[in-house]
Amino acid sequence: MTTPAQLLENSLLVIWNDRNADRRLEAMKKTYAPDVHFYEFNSGEPIIGHTAINELISKLQSEWAPESRFELNKPSQVNHAIQIASWNLGPQGMQPVATGMDVAVVENDLIKSFYLFLDAPEKSK
């Protein structure tokens, strides 16, 4: 059985890092509820369901350098049905192109909803 902490870690490290849409879709079935809601922006509507999220990942990956990957930048945390995971995105061993945190709500051993929090870009000195 997958623990809640592993669910969000799998979301980032398995699903969002995989550039094969068919494999991603299969992994989603073990990680996300069928009607999972992904909230990318505070002002936007949720992206709902495996297919819609899979299409979003394909679109975003096409905009990233091919070697870009998500990595956890500290251990994920769980408090009851809520999990947080902090991450970096970019080529391994290089300065991340983005950093942030995902917050997930777990229900019936699957991610029911998750929320993206992007860190503000660092200002040049």
C-alpha cells in the first residue's frame, strides 16, 4: 500500500517527470482519484481528471528543457489527509528554473485534489 507521503512524491517524481503520456496515465490511476482536481493558479479554474492533467503535463514539458526534472528539496510532510512536498524543477545539478510546493488532499488512498504554490523568482542583486 502506498502511504500518503508516497502519493505526492509519486505525483512529482513519477508522473510529472515522465515524458511518456501513456505511462503517466497508468501511474495516475494508482495515484490520483478519477475526478482529481489540480489547482494551478489561485485565479483559475481547476484542471479536472487524469486526461486533462496528462494533457497539461505534455504541454508544460514541451516548454521545458528535455533534461528538466522535478526533485524534492526536503522530505515531504503529512498531517492527517494533507501532504506537502517542496520541489525544484530544472536540469539536475544546475540552478532550478522553478521552485515551489505542492499541497495534496488524500481521500481513500488517492490524491483527491492538489494545489501548486510557485515561489516568487529571486531578484537580481
